[in-house]
Amino acid sequence: MKRMAVVLAAGQGKRMKSKLYKVLHPVCGKPMVGHVLDTVQATGCERTVVVVGHGAEKVKAYVGQNAEYVLQDTQLGTGHAVKQAKDLLGGEEGTTIVICGDTPLVMTETLEGLMALHESQKAAATVLTAVMEEPAGYGRIIRGEDGGVLRIVEQKDCTESEAAVSEINTGTYCFDNVKLFAALEKVTNTNNQQEYYLTDVIGILRAQGDIVLGYQAHDAAESIGVNDRLALSEAEGYMRERINRGHMLNGVTLIDPASTYIGADVVIGADTVLYPGTVLKGKTVIGEDCVIGPASEIEDCVIMDGAVVKHSVLNQAEVGARASVGPFAYLRPGAVLGQEVKVGDFVEIKNATIGDGSKVSHLSYVGDAEVGKNVNIGCGAITVNYDGYNKSRTEIGDGAFIGSNVNLIAPVTVGKGAFVVAGSTITRSVPENDLAVARVRQENKPGYADKIRSRAKAKKDQSSPS
């Protein structure tokens, strides 16, 4: 049976009080609508239609070609929103999920269970429900003696007995596609809000004798719809706990899960240890047996097996197997470290490749460079790569030694096995195995220190107020 989905993402989200369109607010590093689309597509939906309205172009720019789009110019209710997809889906036979783009916590397993019940019982509609200890504000699920759903009653319309029901409507549904669009033609806006409600479809289907079921989510947190920053924070907390739990069950050690932040798309290998204050973002991939943290932020990076990162910031970088980074290092986009490389404290690497076994131990900047294997770059060494207009590259051959406080004025090449003496400013290439010295010869003037001090003191006394 063909499966489809309609994702409702047209609401403005005024309560967010934000310039960012509501469904694009991130939860654990991914926009809410991204979570929803990933979940829907994981159930095997062949077609996904996103209903856009406010901020339509920005939503389309994020989602790209992963969905089809329809525009709801004026927001006239959920039923009206789904009806906009009629031209695309109205002629299809199969099962259609309708889900809101601000419900990032709904899980694939739950949607699969919802659809399996719906299809096995040949239902016209199946409502995803949840049981909440405090259901105030939610529509209540009123079931018949047969266990099917009779109707959904909004909070303001509940009788005393209906208000006591703890099973609520999550706003996610599964429909027979043909019956959905046929019923939508019968929905009216004769209500206080003068809107077309999708919930009215349930009553219409039931009245014509169709089967309407309810599928209860195992976790009530899946029902959270994010309408303000408080709900956004709540969703973030639930999602973070779910992500952390998944990694721990897969063999990753989190010393303090409460202070560890892992993005939704991050991949981590077994036996890796994450220390407190670790923040992993984007498409980061971390291998096995790594040690990350404490207090490290890593975004869109690849870190190979056995690497160590402490108190450091990495962005769009690659770290080789058994390499060591930090403390207090900064790897910027394009930094690529080979195996067993050491990048120490207060070192910055940008758009540079560091070969296997090389060391940049402390207080250095290496940018726009190609560094070979087993190179030692001393304390305070700098590749001078920018002249105010252009970036130039530095090349350092295998086994070279760069002394402390060396300036390498790019473009420049230091050959294999070459030795650059500390304090040198190198403006010309150094051939293989040569020794390069580029500093002024030292001259000592006996007793001259006292003259300098006396001169400085006299100048200070003259400038001091009498």
C-alpha cells in the first residue's frame, strides 16, 4: 500500500516572538521540521507534501528537494491546510500521515505502529493519542464501547465527564487518502474561530459508518507541540535525553549526561568517553576509543579512532587516529590532522594539513599550509599567510624542524629535513637538509643597562607633576 505524508508547516508561530520562522527553530541542532521529515521518511512514505505559509521560502530553502510543496496563503485552520494538498495527492490511493511540523519528538517507531494498526484494520482514520496526567488544554479522545474513537472534544467544549478523560489528541493522524479528501469537502467553518478543523473529519467519517481508531503513544512527551520558547526548551530536554540514552546504550560513556550536548545527527563509536561540558554539533562523526572533553565544542568534524580532544573548539576539521588536540586548541575549517599528530595548548590550525606524527605543541598558528610527516613546529611559530589582500601557502617537508618564534612568510617552502633556527623570519625557501638562520647578530654593550635605566628615570621625573 502506498504511503504518503502531509506536513503542516504554515503557521506563523507568533508566541515564539522570533524573527526565525517557527518550524525552523532547532531542537538538538536540527530544525523541528527536519526532525519531522526524517521521521516521516523513515516510515517509507513515497511522497511528502509540506504545507507552507509564513516564511515559505526559508522553509523550502532548508528542506530542498526532499519534499513537494503547497502554499496556504491564509491560515484558515488545519482542515484548510491539508486541503491545499488535494491537487497533488487527491487522486492517490493509500495511507496518508498528517503531522505538524512543530512536533519534533514523534518517533519513527510510533508512526510505524500507528500505520500498522490503521492498515491492518482497514480504518478510515487512526488518531495518534497520548495519556497525560494533566491534559488541560488538549482535545480529549472520546472512545466508544468498541474501543474506537467516537469524537475529539476540544477543552473549551468538554463536559465535566469529558474533561476528566486523560487521553488526548496529539494532532498526528493516519488516513485513508481517498476518504480524507472526500471528507474535507464536507468540513465547514461554522465555529467561533471560523476555521476549518481537521478534527471535524473524524466525526464525519464516524457518522458515515467508517472505522476510526486511536493508537496510543508509549511516551506522552511525543505529543509536545512547540508553540513558545518554554515548549522549545522542554522539547530540547526530552530530545537530548533520548539522544544521550541511545549513545550510551550503543557503548558510549557519558560521564555526566546532564552536561553533555549531542546533536541529532552526530555519530559516535563504541568505547568513546565524553567528559562534562562536551558539545557535539552538526554532522560530526567520532570513531571508537576516543576521549572527548571536558569542555570541548565540536561541529561538523570527523575524529578517527583513539583520538583525544580536551578543552578545545573544532569546526569542520578532521582529526586522525590517535591524534591529540588541546587543551585550548582551535581547529578551524579545513584543518586536517594525520595519525598521531599532537596539537597542544593555544594552537590554531586553519586550512592546513598536518602529516602523521607531526607536533605543533603550543602557542602557534598554522594557516594555509601543507606540513609533512614527523615535523616539529616550536612554540610561537607562525605561518604568515595573509598580506591584507591574498592568502598564500606554506609548505614544510617531512622531518623538518621549525624552531620557536619562527615566522614563515608565505609563499615559502621548507624542504625535507631542513632546520629553521629559533627566532628566524624566513622569506625565502629553505632547501632539503639546510640550516636556515634569519635574525640580527647579537651585540652586547657592557654597562649600558644602567645608562638606559638612568635615562628612563630622568624622563619620568621630568614628566611627573611637581
